[in-house]
Amino acid sequence: MSYHISKTLAVPFEEAVAATVAALQKHGFGVLTEIDVQATLKKKLDVAFRPYRLLGACNPKMAYQALGIEDKIGTMLPCNVIVQQHEDGKVEVSAVDPVASMQGVENQELARLAGTVREMLRQTISEI
């Protein structure tokens, strides 16, 4: 089982980031955090790294349900979505697969909810 849901795009990096944020919002996900990994690594380690953005996406309704089912599930929230540019110039968008990430939690109700969120993220990624 793959741990991510991905799609490759032939658009400029910043356009891909904006399209990803818009698609997430359309499907009820807010972006709580946005980390510019390229800039952070340059500042902290003085190394060159490809354009890479880490978005912390959260669907409040789904998060609320998950927290009601499993009180420590907050350790696995929010859903991480990355946008990265490869050497060939193509941009890849990847979201964590909640079903894969929740496998270590033995809770069938949570597994069903993770399946719902997986489908929401698949739909989101497919529309970018």
C-alpha cells in the first residue's frame, strides 16, 4: 500500500501551490501551516534544495470526528500535502494517505473515517 496520493503537473511551481490550496479549500480543507522547505533549509543549513512546500491541511469536521473517536489522534493531524518541483521542471503534488498513516491505530471506526478522508483527498488531488 502506498502512503501517498500523488499527481504530476506541467505548470509553474507557484501556480501548482495556489491550485493545490484552492482545491483543498473547495473540498473543505483549510491550510493551517505552510512551510517553505527550500527557504528553511537555505536559512538553517545554507544548502540548496528544490522548490518544496509543505502544507498542513485540515478538514475541521473530519478532525473533530477523529478526535471524538480517538483522543490521541491529534498526534497525526493535520494531513500533510506537499508540492515539489523535480529536476525535469515538472511539479508533483502529494497528500498523505490517511488509511496508510492510521494503520497502527487499531480502531475500526477511525479506519472508516480515514477511508472517507482518503476519498476526499483523492478527489482534491485529481482536480488540481
